[in-house]
Amino acid sequence: MTKYTSNLKLSIIQGYNPEVISQKEYAKQIGITRAQFQYWLKLYELHGEEGLKNTYTNCPVSFKLDVLNYMVQSGASLMDTAALFKISSYTMVYDWQRKMEIGGLEALEPKQKGRPSVNKKSFNQPKQAPARESVEALEARIKQLEMENEYLKKLNALVQNKEKSPNKTKH
């Protein structure tokens, strides 16, 4: 998605004349979707030039809940709700709504980005002893491998004895 500056958004909104061209045709000429144009128009109507400025997108869970509660209680659309709260994209409200339906309140928590940091403590801690069941399983496996080893040694000894003593018959 192309990032538009607030000045470009403002010039697009101010260049629109509803008496001359429809929103759909104007958005097509500009090269954006009609929904995106309608959203910018709604932001401009509600907040003026300030509404078109890029906003902070990492919102706390309480704010997300307030937005979703408002939308449910008032019956407002995604676009109207996002414009009222000056959210950068109305699809963000839809994402919050879906996350809330699927994962509950915990799904609205922001996820940490990047690789997790390495704790130096984890390197210094001794490894824990394996569980009792796994010790028994390992002992059984060792016993099986020892038996296989003994079998192969005996087989090897038999093969070597056969090669050393060719079938000589005594007369």
C-alpha cells in the first residue's frame, strides 16, 4: 500500500467536486480505492486537516476496547468508528474486531516484534535431570543396543573362524 503524506491527502480532498464527478470516478483517476477516498473525506469532515495527518498506530488494549464498545453500542460502521477515533485505517478496527471474536481480550495485546533476547542465566543453569520415565526408556534402549552389539560380535567371530579353518579332510 502506498503511503500518502497529509499534504497529498489534503490536496486530493480539496480537489474533489461532487457536482462534477462521482467519488468512484474521482478515486479511480487519482489511483486509489473509493473506500480509501471516502475514509479520507470522512476524516476531513470530522477533524479537518488534523484528521489527515498520520497517527500513532500502536494502541493500548483499553483504547481498542473503547473503540469496539462504541461501535457495538452505537451501531456505527467500521469506517465511521475509525474516522471518529482518528485511527489510521478503518481496516485496523476490523482486525481488532476479528481478533476479539477469535481470541478474546488477550488477542488484542500487542505482540513483541523481533527476535527474543537471550538470557545469560539460561546458559549458566545446569540441565535438569530427565524425568523418571525417560530414564527407564533410555535404560531399555541401552540394553537393546548392548544385545545387538553382542550378537554382531558373535557373528563376526563365527565368520572369522570359518575363514581360518578351510574344510580340510584328514586321510
